[in-house]
Amino acid sequence: MGRVAPEATAFTHRDAGFVFNLVGTWADAGEDEVHTSWARSSFDRLGPASSGAAYVNFLGDDGAQRVTAAYGGNHARLVELKRRYDPDNVFRLNQNIAP
């Protein structure tokens, strides 16, 4: 992935030496709090080893700020494309870039 220029695609973070994707799943909804807690704690503890970037396909309901971080320096260009081709924000049921 590092052989492609950061501005060549939407994904800009091409200089990272590794990627981690922390996934927590469980069957019992009564255990939501305990499992959500360890997952968030683990993510926070990995923070110092992170660039702070995000891969958009790994995001859940993380909010607009994390979506912006996922696209980094390419976000402004993607907003302009969204304004041009989807000004009514029809395609919004993903990690949305607002027009």
C-alpha cells in the first residue's frame, strides 16, 4: 500500500508500518458493558503506538471526526466531490462525508 501516492485514492495513510483492527463480539447483550469497556480500554492503551489515523472500513458509529481523520489530507477533496456528485447526500448510509 505504500507504493501508491497518498493523494491517488481516498485512503491517504500509506506510510504506516502496520494496521490493527480491534474487534469485540459477544452473544449475551447483558454483557455489553463489560465487553465494551475492555474493548475501549484496549483501544485507548494502543493509542501511543498509533498514528491517530483510522481506516474508514474499520469504523463503526465513530462520528464525523473519525471519518475526517480516516481520510486525512484527502478529506477536503472528497467533500468537494460529494458536493458535486451527491449534493443531496443520498449516499449517506456509510461512513458519511457530508457535502
